[in-house]
Amino acid sequence: MSENFEPFPVDVILKFLQEQGWENCIGLTLQDLRQPTAHLAQTLYFNFLLEFGFSDSLLMIPFEVLEDLESPDIYRDMIPTLSLQAACVHLFTKLTGESGFGIMDLMNPTAKRTQRFISVMQNFWLFCNSQWTHVEQIQGEVDRLVRSRVEYEAKIEEYKNKINQCKSRAVEEKAEEDSLVEEIDLLMEELKQMMPKQKELNDIRSHLKTELENLATKTQNSLEELRKVEAERDNLQGVFEGAAVLQKLDVELIEIREELVLKEQRKLEFRNHIELLDRCKEDYSAVLELVQQIAQEQQKTRDLVGKIREHHTVMESTKLEKEEAESVIRELENQFKERSAVLAKMRGQWARRKKGKEEEIQQGGSELEEAKLQLGEEQLAAMDLSNKIRDLNLMCEDEQEEMARLAGNTRAHYSMVLEAMEKFNNKLNEDFAKIGEAKNKLNQGPPAL
């Protein structure tokens, strides 16, 4: 025991013990402290040990200890005292650094040693009582730190889950990108397959052009033949008129001659004249029928010319619509090429952004590991990490929306190209049908005179 330590006076010790209100210490007097007994000393030491946090089963004897001893009855009364002595030695060693407390201080205590040991315990109790408010504050702070640690561990676990979700989203985006690449490859293959069809359409167009030229030449030939027929008709009309006049003059001349030369043969002449009139009537009826046939052929020729003109206008409109369809196809092809270039550019940008996001995710993981190691600054590190993860989540959502928009635009343009090609094919089929009908009508028309 330290030599510099001054024990408390006996009356101070007595007042302290009376204020505590311990059992077996209510009727304690100064005489009892000046002449302490073994029972009093053991009671006081045990009460102090209870105040300092020792268990109340300190004086109890474990049952298995008695079974291990050869003569348990001999040690039954000594074991509680030895336990109390060991606890006191442990306490005094921690408080003063000395272990001079012996078994005799419990079995046969002296007033001076008991006063010094009790003073040491009383002094330590007063110190603990004065520091109790600080202990509560420290305990509250410790509890707060423990709760904060639990919260930070929960946040770290949440951040881990978010990072795993981001990684899974990155994998899904990679899969979606691969599917889009495959779809684009399929579209390119379909475009390559459509190129021979376009070549066939160009060949058909050239063939139709040649057929139109042939039809134009045939139409020109038909017009020339029509002019020839009209000229022949005019000539025939002039011949018929001249023949009628000459025939009339001949009849008059015959009549004059008959009147001048053969007045006597009037009956015969009149008979011959009647016969001649009958023949002329037959000739006139034949000529009239021929004129009527010529007029009908002329009307048919006019109708045929009108039909040829209508077919010519239909062919011109078909040609214009075909040129418009070709211009639409070229425009759609240019738009498809531009969209393909924009898509390739967006793919490159997306790949660079994705690489940046992966680096940011790796950086966030490394910062998370550093945050685990630096628990002293866990609040600031957790705030920074949460902000970065929120930014990463927002950027990932933006990338997903951009990819979805590009995919939708690609599908829309592809459907527009297909629709335009289908309309063009339908229009070509209609034009072919119209040209076939016109050709059939031309073949089925009446022959030229």
C-alpha cells in the first residue's frame, strides 16, 4: 500500500457507512470500527465489492469444486473467505499497485489496517460517484456511436446492393446492345437481299421504257395509216362525184342524140333508158353502202385515236409516278444511311460512356473499400459515396432511355422503308396491269383500212 495515502478519520468512515444504508451496518458505532471483528470486516468488504460491480454469488461455493476435493467439509467454511480475500487483493492491486491484503485481514482484522483498506475503498467509491455523470455521457456517446456504426453498416450493405444492381444493369445493357447489333446486321442483310430486287426493278423499268417507245412508234404508224385512209376516202368521194356528173352528161347527150337522130325509136330508147336507170340505181345503192361503211370506219378510227391518246396520258402519268417512287426510295435510302451513321456514332458514344461508367463503378467500389477501412470518417465518406452512386444511377437510367429511343427510331425507319417499298411494288403492279390492258385493247382493236 502507498505510504503517501492518508486514511479517512474513523468518524468520517462511520458517517459514510451510515449514509449508504447497507444491511448489518445500521447500528454501527465508532467502537465497532476501532475494534473490528471478522464478521464486520468481511461484511464491509463484501458490500464495497458489490458496489464496484462484483457478483453477489462471490461467497457461494460451486458444487463441482467440493466434488473435486478429498475432504470438502474441511474447506467448506474457508472457500468463501478465500474468494473474498482474492477479490479484495485484485481490487487493491488495481487501485494501489500493492497486494499486501491477506487472509488475516479478514479472519483477525486490526483497526489500523481495516481503517486504511476501508479508506481506499471509500476514496475509490467517492471518485466513481463524482465521475458518474461523465460516465453516463460517455455511455450515451458510446451507444450513439454504436447505433451510428450499425446504420453505416446498413448503408454500406445498401450501397453494395446498389452497386450489384448497377453491375447487373450493365450486363443487361450489354445484352441489349448485342441484340441491337444482331438486329442491325439482319437489317443490313435484308438490305443486301433487296439490292437484286432493285436491280430487277430497274431492268423491268428499262424493259417498260422500250415497250413504251415501241407503243409510241406503233401509235405514230397508226396515225400515218389513218391519214392515208382519210386521203383515200377523199379521193374516192371526188371520183364518185365526177362519175355521177359524167354519167348525167352522157345520159343527156344520149337523150339529145336520141331526140335528134332516133325520134322514131322512142319506145326502144325509153326502154333502154329505164334499164339504164335501174342499173344506175343499183350502182348508187352500192356507192351509198360503201360511203356508209367508210363513215363507220372513220368513226372507229376516231375512237381508236382517242383511246390511244388516253393510254398515252396514262403512260405519262405512270412514268411520272414511277419517277416519284424512285425519288422516294432514294430519299429513304439516304435517310437509312444517315440513321445508320447516327446509330454507329451513338454506339461509339454509348461505348465510351459505358467504359466511363464502368470505371466510375470500379472507383466507387474502391472508395467503398476505403470507407470500410476509414470508419473514423464514415459519415463524410458515406455521404460522398451515396451522392456518387445516385449520380451513377441517374446516368445509367439516361443511357437506358437513350438506347431505347434509338432502338425505337431504328424500328420506325425500317418500317417506313418497308412500307414505301410495298407501296412502290403495288404501284408497279398496277402500272403493269394498266399497260397490259392497254396492249390488249390495242391488239383487239379493228384493223386499219
